[in-house]
Amino acid sequence: MRSLLFVPGDSERKLEKGFRAGADVVIVDLEDSVAPHNKASARKIAARFVVNHRAQTRSAIYVRVNDLSTGLTDDDLAALIPATPDGVILPKSAGGQDVQHLSAKLRLREAENGLADGATKILPIITETPAAVLAAASYAGASARLAGLTWGAEDLSAAIGARTTRDQHGRYTEIFRFARAMTILAAGAAEVAAIDTVFPNFRDMAAFEAECREAERDGFTGKMAIHPDQVPVINAAFTPSVEAVQQSAAIVAAFQAAGNPGVVGIDGKMYDRPHLRLAERLLARARAAGIPPDRYQTNGIRR
């Protein structure tokens, strides 16, 4: 999952555009982008659209339901699980227990619709309340459905009374950098993907590209988008470069050729087990991004 594009669930026009955007994941949104009086209509529109247009997109389809405290989650699942989405985005998740709670609901809906147990993945948004940020470590081992962890700044800002999430230079202030870091660490502990949050100003593409590069540098493997124009930028930023793929392939090959030791030398530089783990992770991302095998050639790298 590199790019995850939010699309309002109550607009067929926007759903049509979103399904053609080339995102790895299209998120059909029933939460923030849908007004309270339009929730029921959005469920019907979204479910019908997913059923009728699923074969027309190569994107995975996730649904952002309303959070568990609203009393709307069951209605969301009842309407959308028959359309067999690939996963559910859980907003305002308070911790691993909320993932387990949602998993139980999904198990029931899957059984009712003849779907395999565990077919529907879960991607929680884990930083939208202060307590949720502090519970980030609780996701490790919470559920086999867990596909990744992501975060958000705006709801947390409202919860703590922060007047802004960014400073005068456009960078997150300290408290939001902390929430961001907790997401990366929690995803690492749970051994799932870390997905960066949205960049609201979709017209400032230079700043957006810079934020994508920083997120990839720090360990995020994807980013959420609010506009189709952001999708190609995200895909480019989170697709490993040819040089990075070749270097990682060389590291893995060197360890294999040497009998899987603790350290190997390549071009006069020593690589140890953490380097191997990092190389394996990057190659997994490359395969998921569809990078062809011929890009893995390691010609010219001396072991």
C-alpha cells in the first residue's frame, strides 16, 4: 500500500474519478466527508457503486466506517460488507481492543455473507485522541486482520485544543511529530505497514512532494491522499528506486552466498544483520509495487 485515496461515499461522480486515479487503495469514506443527514444515502450509493465498478479498477477497496462510539458502525458494515471490500479503515481507534471489537463484528458479517473468516482487513487510525496516542503499543498481536497503522492530526488537534498542527514553516509542531513517531514505532512493533497521514493543501505540490520524501525516509511505506492529483506523487515517492533495489538485492545475495553469517562485505563496506533486514523490507516493497525482476540485477557490485 503506497497510495490510499479518500473518496466521499455519497458522490458517484467522485467515486468514479477515484476509482480511475491509480491509487493502490481507494478508501470509500462514510465518515468525515459525509454529512450526518446523508449517512444512510451514502451507504446505499457506496455499496451499489462498489458492486458495479469493482471489476473496473485494480485498486484495493477499503471503507472508512464511522467510529465505534457513534453507534453507526454496524449499519455501515451491514451495508458495505456484502459488497466485499478488501478492508475497513477504523477512525478514532482507542487501541488494540477496538481492532478486536471490530474484528468480531466483521467475523459475523463475513459469515452472514458467505465470506471467508478474516477476508476483510483492518487499518486503524491510531492518534485521534490523546488516550489513543498513548495506547499505540497495544496493536502488536491484536488481530491477524491488521493490515497497517495510520495516524491523523486534525482530530487530535481538536481533542487537545491545539490552535494549529504546523508551525510557520509548515512543519508539524512537537506534539504532532510525537504522534507521527508513535505510529511508525507501533507499526514496527506490530510488524505491519506504517501509513502517513494526509496533506490537506493539495495545491502545494512542492511541499507535498517534500513531505512524501521525508515520510519514506523515516519508515512510512505509504501515504493517504485527499485528491487524485496526489496519487502519482505518492506512488513515485514510495516506490523504491532502481539503485536501492539493486543494492538491497546485492546485500541479500551476499548473505545467502556466504551461508547467512552475521556480517558480509560488499565493495569494501561491511553490512550486518540490521542491513539485511532493511534490504529484505525494501525488496518486499519493490515486489508489492510491481517492479519487474530484471531490475534486481546486481552487475558491477563486488562481494
